[in-house]
Amino acid sequence: MTINPDLQGRSYPAAEVYDVGREKIREFARAVKATHPAHFDVDAAQGLGHPDLVAPPTFAIIIAQRADAQLIEDPEAGIDFSRVVHADQRFTHHRPIFAGDRLVAELHVDGVRAMGGGAMITTRSEIFALTDGDGREPVATTKSSILVRGEGQ
Amino acid sequence: MSPTFEELSVGQDIGGRSIDVTRQDLVKYAGASGDFNPIHWNEAFATGVELPGVIAHGMFTMGAAVQLVSDWAGDPAAVVDYQTRFTKPVLVSDTTGTGDAGAVIDVSGAVGALDADARTARVDLTVVFDGQKVLMKAQALVRLA
């Protein structure tokens, strides 16, 4: 199986809306063993000046990996998910993610590089919150590289 | 108490902690994150794709390691940028029913750089499992009062 080199530069527009719920923030926080009260207690979050519970710094991976799935499951991409290894990850927060946010992600394929019999694919998700009216506010940019291992790698 | 920018210096230690990991923790992370790749919960599948056994999600390790920074900063929203490379897997033994950890990850952090204009501190994390660094260039940028 070979990775389609024409993937580079491809974009996938924002698809489904992700509604950030308080219980999801609490569940994710427990799953990464976070204990900061701003993830669990609305009064504590508001005491720090936030409108609602604050998501942990890596929470956006949920939205980013949903966006990545569009690429990985794209039959034109030629990616075997069972051979995918996560190589690197970055989160840049333009503002924190809060409970009550309605988020969408635009996926961009920034790089495709052949490595051995496999490929390194770099993707970027631009995550926006929907605002009243039809506006969008930048919330986070996530970048990740995945290595698709070739046979015998 | 949250640190203020003026009291920080490059090289300053922000402390450390040990994180116990079990197979159940990986199942919880799979459910919370939506990443159900079986290499993180099924031994036969993991060894079938030439891994030594069930391994933790890289994103579990990245997500758990940054808690040291959230707590030090006093507000998780202060972490404005966070990045890492995943270099070694964290192999998690099956200790189901024993109460023992299947792996122990040691996290420590130090101030790596300061930006007086932006009032940010870069915290460099050292994340070790079984005597080896599992994350490289694990850096969290923290905005300070």
C-alpha cells in the first residue's frame, strides 16, 4: 500500500459541531489524572475569571482526531490505520476551551513525506468556536505528525 | 500560590511527580478520548503488530504529564502552547485485580526559557519510563500574571 502524494495541501472543511459538555471535561480530566478544580468545579473556574469549566490542555485532541479521521478513512489517502504511529503533537491555544463551547475543526494536510516504505503525514486542525450570529472565533491550532509504517517497519 | 513572572529564573525546578498507570487507566483514556486503537488495550493485537505488549496512548502520557504544569501555574488555562515528540512507548503490564501499577511514569519540570515581553515561561518536561525518556522536546508555554 502506498500513500497518495497528492494529499499534500488538501483540506477538509469543518464538518460536525462538537458541543463541549461539563461532564466530558470532567471525564477527560479524570482520564489524564488531572485534579485541578477548574476542570471539575464551576465556582472554582469562575473564581479564576473563566465563564465555565476549563478543559485540560490536551482536550482538543478529541476534536483534532475526529478531523484526522476524515483523512485516515478517506479511501483515496491509502492509509492503513493499524500501521499508524503518533510521532509528534502540538497544541496552540488562542483561548482556553470552556464547557458550553460549540467547536468545529478545519483539517489541513501540511506535509506528506516518504520514509522507507511508509510516510510521515503532518496535519493541522484549525479549531473555531461558533459565536452568536454566524461568526467563528479562533480557539486552538493543533498540529500532529503520524508515521504510517511500511511493511517490515 | 501561582508563580509571578518576576520570581522565575531559567533553570528553576518546578518539581515532579510519579504517575501510576494500569490497563484500566488506558481503557478509561480510550473512552474519554475516543481513541480505541486496540494496541492500547488488547495484548494479542499489540503483539500481532510487532509491539512488545499493550502500550499507553502517547496522548495519555502527554496529557498526564502536563498536570504538573497546570498545578504549578495555578490555572490550566495558563498553558497556552504545549508540544512533544513521542520517542519511546510506555509498556503497561497487566496487573488487573492486584492493585499494583502496570507502569510508572516519572515527570519533572524546569523553566527552560523566559519571555519578558509576552510574560511567558517555557517549562521543559522530562518524562521517563523504565529509565528512558519517552517524550522529547516536551515543552509547555505558560502565561503568567
